[in-house]
Amino acid sequence: MQKKISKIPFKGTPEQEEQLKAIIAKHKDDPGAVMPVLQEAQDVYGYLPIEVQQMIAEGLNVPLEEVFGVSTFYSQFSLTPKGEYNISVCLGTACYVKGSGNILNKITEMLGIEAEECTQDGKFSLTACRCIGACGLAPVLTVNDEVYGRLTVDDVPTILNKYTA
């Protein structure tokens, strides 16, 4: 699955930039510094927008292509911001067979975003994952750390309303 790049304008703060500069300085002379710097940068920003990747490339004196390649290769990295409420729909075999694809489509329709995107207001982000390990409750989705199981498409509006109220 190809990662999406955020359409939401980057809004980094001067404090975050100072943290990133300190992270880069700490790892500057380490071999293979890109990976740990990306991990720590994602902790600071919550995701890795291209602006942050450029700062990392310049700070470590490595090509932007290398930074981008690492950030898009590993699933732990996100190029899109996470919303206040991150919805993750399981598309693993058990969930998919029981209709999780339709649940994902309903959420997409209601929120106006695709998987790996965030609403413009930053309230919701949507992720399609492969398995969350709750196959007995299939189909399953999570909102942050809350698990919802044995779902139907008709359950989606009620779940979303809980977080918009």
C-alpha cells in the first residue's frame, strides 16, 4: 500500500523545530542516523511532513531521497497527521470477510477522507490496518484505544456521533 502525503498545510512550531535541531545534533555523527532521527522527529511532530524530512536531510547532510525512502518504506512512519480521533479499520482476513471493507467505505463517505488521510479540522484520521488481533470480534475498528467489534455498516454513524457530540 503506497503512503499518502498530507494535503493539510504543515504547521510546525518554533519549539518543535528547536527540538528537531537538537535531535539532529545528537545523532549527526552516528552511522545510520536517519532511522533514529525519523523516529524521534515523529514523536515531536506526530508525523513526518516533507518539510520535516527536508530539515532532517539538510541537518544530517544526506539526500532527501534517502530520508523519504526510509520514511515511506517502514510502516511505523506516517506522512499524514493523525487526528484527535484516529480511526483504524481492520482489513485482515476475518474482518474483511465479515464486511470491514464496507465499514471503511461508510466512514470514508461520512468523513470525506480516504484511508491514511486526516480531516481538514484535524478531528479525525483514518487508517486501514491488516490485523489488530481481535478476530473473534470481527469486523473490528478502533478509535484511539477504544475497540468496537461485531460491527455492521449501520453502527458507523452512532460510533462517529459519539466523537462529534
